[in-house]
Amino acid sequence: MREYLTLLDFFRRHRWRYILGVMWLLAVDFLQMLIPRLLGFFTDQLLATPVNIGQLRHTLLLILAIAVGIAFFRYLWRLYIMGAARILEKYLRDRLFKHLQQLPPSFYLRNKTGELMAHLTNDINAVRNSLGLSIVLLVDAVFLTAMAVFFMFTTVDYRLALLALIPLPFLAVSFQQLSQSLYHRFLGVQESFGALTETAQENLNALRLVKAFALEDVEKNRFARTAAAYMESNFRLYKIWGFYNPLILFFGIISFIIVVIFGGRLVIEGEISIGDFVAFNGYLTLLAWPMMAAGWVINFAQRGRASMERINSLLREETGEPAKEPCQTWPASTKDDLHFSNITFRYDGARIDSLSELSFTIPRGQITAITGQIGSGKTTVFYLLLRFFTPQQGEILLGNLPLDHLSLNLWRSKLGYLPQDGFIFADSIAANISFAHTEASQYEIEEAASLAAIHKEIMALPGGYEAQVGERGVTLSGGQQQRISLARALLGRPPFLLLDDPFSAVDVPTEERIIANMRSLGKDTTILISSHRVQTLKRADKIIVLDKGRLAAAGSHDELLQRGEESYVRLCRQQLWQEKLEED
Amino acid sequence: MHGHHYFHDEKPLKPDPRLLRRMFAYARPYRGALLLALILTMLVASLQLAQPYILKIVIDDYILGPGELSELTRLAITFFIVYSVGLALYYLQFNLLMRTGQRIINDIRRDVFAHLQELPLSYMDHNPAGRMITRVTNDAETLSEMYTGFLVDLFRDLFILTGIIVVMLQLHTPLALLTFTFIPLVCVAIIIYRRKAQPAFRELRRQLARLNTFAAENIAGIRVIQAFLQENNRFNRFAGINEEHFQANLLELKIFAVFRPAMDLLRSLALAMLLWFGGASVLAGAIPFGVLFAFINYVEQFFRPLNDISERFSIFQSALASAERIFQLLDEPKEGETVPGKKPLHKIRGDIDFERVWFAYEDEEWVLQDVSLQIKAGEKVAIAGPTGAGKTSLVNLLNRFYTANRGSIRLDGLEIGELDRQELRRQVGIVQQDIFLFNATVRENITLNAVNLSKDELEAVTRSAGSYSFIQELPQKLDTPVGERGFTLSTGQRQLLALTRILVFNPAVFILDEATAHLDAHTEEMLQQSMARAMHGRTSIIIAHRLSTLKMADRILFLRQGKLTQLDNFEHLLEELQL
């Protein structure tokens, strides 16, 4: 149960809900116990000579009153306990989401979206069930059993009770066994369902290959095998699951037979009344439910614990802020250049360094371009500048101030970033542009859009700036997405612009205009652009050429050509050919 | 834009008889098993019905009556034996039914999967893979509830309800009729509940979908959010949606919290009425006490299936929705049917002839316009051109991924539309732009589990393809798992594996859709050798991006805006590129 310590705070705050809820539940359990006894009294009164009608009416009204009480308290415990579980669901989801937001990108490299979504949905559900329904089941299992047994012993006949309850311990033991293997087989089913999903997913991703090599039959067989394995795992589950109800009924019927034979004799011999016999039967029936509940409790609790543990391990993940004493104010050295000083970086679990012993300078107020083949480390340079990751060796300096001496938020507030895929949110275009500056005026938004040469196109959309992007809204072309992302980065005129491949889907004349716009931002804006395009590279003040994470060359386009830097010339020739093809 | 679709279009469904008929068609092969399960179900249910009746006999005939105690014992033991046998049958019934349900679903699942294999690529282009996966997995799973949970359970419930009614009528008709006056009340309660619960439930689903969509987008865009310091803003919005979800959750809870106790109360009322009037009958000597006692027990039993019916309804609805989605997919027309053996392809030389071919993905937006092209067997043709000019479309027509709108395409003089599709594709080997590797071993990725090669043959073919040395360096050589959880291979290595596949499958025609990725000099050189091997002795069409690849071709064609021209002055063009 240690897993649930994470929620201690929640329980403290909502303890009265739970305490009261359990009290209402106990009230229901108690009232339920009275009904069989009253039915017994009713029977005896009915069969008595002479019959006392007033007494009968009295008992009947009592039964009715208790029924109303049961219904009322049932309503209450549902509201209290199940309600608490739903508050918990909300609380836990908020908390987990908030935490996820603060986890560094290295965490997201390790964890796939699908898995994280599973934690946010399935695991939270399982925890909710374990702290709602299973509390109810637990209380029922313990108290209903105890009370039913108590009433059997005290109000009817202890000998009959002893005899009738002989099967109970056997039932408990066999149930314990049953739910253990049931749980394992259930996990087996989940696992093979996962395999089934994976096979289908892989197949659909590979569909072109499957068709091209006429692998349809091979794939059908492969799928048939996983599907059959899934079916078999279900069969294994059913073998155990199938015992569940028959077992309860079996032990129930043994008790029933004992009551009929032995209880019947007691009545005939006058040891107990016929009403006692009826009441006893009622208690026996009531016992069936907690028996079933006990099995479910174990199941729910096990699943809830496993899910809680998974959530805990997420909550234990450390958030990003590095341990150094960060400087909270913007130092005077902002006018300085950015230096990569002997940086070596390797992603967690990677076999090779992404950047090795890399040193270069990004001069302030200029446009620096960074280029190199795919996988040469361009995007990693951006990630380190954003402080998504920390290099294992070397440091990034702003002037002579190590970057990680600045507080993370302070540093990031000075950046305008455009990611490689130009991520756009399902929201209005205006909201996308003013993403980081929700207080921005329409004028500022349009100004940023104009700088990114997208204003006119936005105006042409149905709804203009208020047009919704995404599933139910407008569809944007890749180039439009890139330029809206660019406008988002430009809004608020941050002193550092980090643009990861911003023009890959933008045509050359538009690109020219955008670069001219950015030049007009003046000497306070330092710009880093990654690109393959010779056109872009030519316009940069300085080009940094990366090769497998190392610095291959640096300098302006003309300088690099003059020096005949082989890596750069090769890149340019290939790229020029590409651009030649694209020309009209 | 980065849509993770957690939305299911939720609309109230009326059972469409055609849909039901198709669902039953899948159950048809198992009708014997289902019938047996049904019979067993009824036997088991009869025992449940018998128990109160036995008690009635015990009370009236033995406890209150003159019956012998030894006879009572015999009766009890007989019932115990019969009941135990019944429980064994119950176990069998459960397994039989559930297994049959799984078998039916397995059939459906396999059909859906097989159908997915045969759908044209144009369908795939327009439908996200995630949605199709759900058809095979979750939708099929939900549907299984239809066969097991719904069908048989409903039948059992109806059987029990009918059984109770019959037994009660038989025991004492006036008292039974009196008890039945409660049935309309119960029906009204259920109808009211459904009216309230259904929209609440739908709203809850909608809010959940919103919540999940938002969360998924957030995870996908986490870098942007963190770079722009928007963690708090995004959290506040999430918390807002979470709150709305909570409110919907609470409403649903409240409705349910009223319904169940209300049903219990109704049952108690029925019981009280029964006790009052039944008690009067007992006093009047019209019925023995045991009958009243049996009635009490039957009323208890009567309410259980009624309570379940409301839950069955939701199951039924979601199963129906899943069925509709599944059958919609199965109704999608397949790729042009193969005609096995119509024009068998024995050994192809590899003459290719495109004659005045027009092609558009969407109507009239021509990707290829009047393209004519003859390639002689063994010739190596390179196609260059800007992105979006139709290069990939051109080769996609040759292996019938898509069908030309006009014109004709012939292989060795045979119209490709008349050839067996799979046979044709086996003869046209392709290396695609982004190379797909299965989450399997290197060996399986080379042979694709479709070709059996001995160890020596594999060695020979990998040596020939130039992939031998890098495979030898992998930790488990050919048995090294690649892909998601195994080794991640470099772009160059992936291409080497794809080229090795070509040598393994040995097609007459070789198509290479070159990746645009920039490669370092060493990798480029290595790949060129492998490409040369793959081209050797095959008609080859290379969609080339790299200058070095173009040089390997006999002939260079230029495709621009869907029109094909010959490129003659390639040498001249190269000179122009001097910086």
C-alpha cells in the first residue's frame, strides 16, 4: 500500500468525504441485515395463532421504512465515495499533466506519446477504481460477511450457523488462489493484445513494402499467428475465470443443503421457529455478494497498485532546472557573442557522440547559418542552445558568462525558436502566433505575421486570424505552417532567434523577403539558421559547416569557396543541382 | 495540426437490420456451438429457478407438512447432485460461449486485416493508419461483447424473466398478476434513466476525447511549449478542460446514484405489497406459506436481470457502433482484382512501354500528362526533376500501386492491367525513398520471410550486395534485431539492406527511388557499388537526386510538371554547376 503515499495529501484534504462515505455504506450494510430478520418475524407472526394484524402491519411498515433508508444511504455513499474517486481522478490527472510539462526533452526521447497517454488514461482509471469501487467492495466484503455471520449466530441458532458456514473458509482459500492466477492470465491477455496491436501497426506502416514485394500472404499468416496467440491467451483466462461463479454457487448450495436438512430438522423439533429458518436463508443469500466482491477487490487492488506505481515512477522523474545557483537578472553581457566552447554531447543510450569537441562563435547582431548533412548535429546545436539537454563536456558562453548560470526561464524568455517541423497547435492562427505573448495586441500579431511574409495569406483564409487550425479547421500547407511558426518566434522581438530549417518549404523569393525583414530588426538581434540551401547560406554573415558532429569549416560563403573547403563545395554542388531542378 | 484522434463520432444508433444480418453471418459457422451454449445456459438458469421452488416444497411439505425427514434428506441430496452437475455444465457453457465469441471475433479480425492488405493505396493516403489499427484491435474487441455478453446474456435474462413469470403464474395466478403490476413502473424507471443517462454519457465521452486530444498534442509539442515558457498557460487550459470533464463525470455519477437505489426501492415496494396481500392469502388459507416464500425469492430474482438490462444497452450500442465502423471498412473496394493465371508471367525480359499515359490522384489535377517512354530490357534509365513533378507517381503506375487514367503501360508487350498483380509486383523490385525495416532481425528484413535462403546463399547475396561487412560487425550478425527496440541503422546501412533485398528477390525490373538525404563521400561511394550490382542485368529505373547516381544511367530523362523530356546536355549542365 506504500504506493498510495503519493496521494497522502489528497486523502488528508478529502478525508471527511471518505469517512462519511464509508459511514453511509456501513449504514446500508447494517440496515440490509435487518431485512431478513424482519422477514423472519413477519413469518412467525403470520403463522402464529391467533394472528395479530396490528403486529404484522407494524413489521411491514418497518420493512418499508428500512427500505427507504437503504435507498437513501445508498444514494449518499455513491455520491461520497464514488464522487471522491472522481475528484481524485481530476486531481491526479492535473498533477501528472503539470509534472509532465516540466520534464525535460530527454524524458520525451525515452517515452513514446502512446505510452504517456496510456498513463494519463488507463492508469489513472485503474487508480480511480481502486480508490472508489474497491473501497466499497472491501467494506462490503468485510462488514457484510461479519454482520451476516454475527446475525446468524446471535439471532438464529449458533449450531446451524456453525454448520452452514463450514464451506466459507474453503471458499475464501480457493478464491485467493483463483484470483492470483486470474490476475496473471489477465496480464497475459493484455500482453498478447499489445503484440496484436503492434503487428497491425507495423503492417500498416509497411504497407507499401508489403504490396511492392507481394508479401500479403506472408503478412496475413504473421497476423493470423499473433491473432491466434491472442485468442489462446483468452482461452487460458477463461479456463480459470469460468470457475468463478460456479465455485461461489457450489459452496452456496452446500450451505443451502445443510440448512435444508439440518435447519429443517431444528424447526420440526421446535428448536427454532419457521421465521428463524426464513431469516437464516436470507442471510445465506446476502453472503453471496461479499464473496464475489472479495474476488474483485483483490483484482482491482492489484491493478490499481501496479498503475499507481507506474504513475509514481513518472512523478519521480526529475524536472529540468539544473542545480547551479542561477542568476535571475539579465546581465550586461547580452551584447556579447555566443560561444560553443569544446562541446561534446551524446544522447542517452546513443552509441556515438552527436557533437564532439565542437567550438565556434555566433557573433551578436548577425545572421549565422549552420549546415551539414542529415545527422551532422545541426538540430542538436539548437537543443543545447535551448538548454533542452546539457553537454557532457564543454560549455556554451554568453560573452564570458556560462549559459547555465542564467536561470532557465530568464534565458528562454530571450529566445525565439522555430522547430524543424514548425509545430502548430489546434487553435486559432492568432493564438498560434501570440503563443508566447498571450497579451499581444492584434497589431503586434499582424506585424509579426508581416515580418514572416504570411500576413496576406492569413487574411485570405476564411476567418482570417481567427481561423481554426486542425482537424475541424483550415488545412495549412507546409510553407504556411513554417511561416506561422516563424511569426510566433518573431513576436516580442526576442534578442536571439533560433530557426531550425525555417525555409525548407518556402520558395526562394519569399525567403529573400523574410531575410531582408529580419535584417531590418537591427543589431540587437542575433540569428542562427540551419539550412541546406545555398541561397540561404549565401545570405548569412557566417556559415558553420558540421560533419558528424565536428566542425568541418566556418566562414562566409565566399571565404569558404575561396579556401576551397571540400565539405562545403561538395554540399553546394549537390544543392545547386537540386535547386537547378526546381527552377522553372 | 498534429492530430491524435481520440474522437469517435458518437451518434445514437438504431440497429440497422442489414448490419445485424452481417453480424449474424459471422456467427453462422459457429451456430452449433452457440446453440449448445444457449441450451446449457437455459439448463443452468432452470436450476436457478428451481432453488426457490425446492424451498417451497421443503417448507410446505416437510416443515409445515407431514413429510418424512429421511425423505427430505433424500430430496436435498438429489437436488445437490443435480445442481452440482448443473454447475459443471455452467463451467462448460462459459468456456464454450466465450471461446466461440473469440473465434468469431478472430474470423472478423482476420478478414479486416486481409482486407486492409488489399485496399488500394489511394485509400491509405486518405485515412490515418491509427484509425485502421483500431478497427483490427479495439473495434473487433468491442464487437465480441455483442456475441458473448449481449446475445447470450440477454437471452438468459429473458429466459429467467419468462421462467419466473411462468412459475409464479403456475404457483398462484391472482398473486402473480398482482405482483406483475410493478413491471410497468420498472419499465418507466428504466426509460427515464436511459433518457437522462444517454446524453450525460455522451457528453462525458466528448469531454474525455477533448482531454485526451489536448494532452496528446501537448506531449507532441512539448519542445515548443518549453522553449516558449508556456507550461503554465497550457496547464491552465488543461485544468479547465479537466474541470469540465469532471463536471460531466459528476452528472453521470449523480444520475446513476439515483437510478440504482430507486430500482432497489421499487423492489422493496413490490416486496411489501407481496407480503401484505400474500400474507392475507395465507391467512385466508388460499395459499400455503411456502408459496408466499417462493414468491418473495422470485421477486428478488426478477429485478436482477432488469438492473443489468440498462447496462446491456450501452454495451449493445458501442458494439453496434464498432460493427458499423468495421463493416464500413470491409465495404471499401479492393484494388483491381487479380486474375490468377490469366496471363502467367514466366520469365520476363523487361521491356517497358509507357504509351501516352495520363494520371491524376484527384480528378483532372494531372500529375502525369501524356507521358510516353520506352525502355529496352536491361537498359538503365535515370529520371530527374523537381519535387512534385510526378517521378514517384510514374514508377507507382508500373507496379500498379495506382492506375493510369488514360494510356497504356506494357511489360514485355503485355498490358500490365491484365497481369496477375502480385506476379507483376514480384517482377518489379523497388527500393523506396524511405526504407521500411520491420522490427525483426536483419535476416528477416532481407528475406522478408518470403524467400528461404541457406546460410551460404545469404552470405553470397550479402557479399554481392556489399552489405556483408557491416552485417558482420553487428553484435549478432544476421540475427541482430533492427528497428524500434533493436539497433538503429544509419541511412546508408538501411539503403544497403534494401538493395540486398533486391538481389534476394531477383526481379526483372529494378526501381530505385533515391532518398534526398545528403550523404558523406564514403557512404555514397559504398552505395554506388551496391546500386551497380542491383542494376546489373535488370531493366532499371532510377529516380535520382544525386549527381553521382545520374552518371550511372544509360539515359537521363527529365520530368517537369508531369511532362517527360530527354536530357541530352548533361555534361554541359555539370559544367554550369561549377561554383
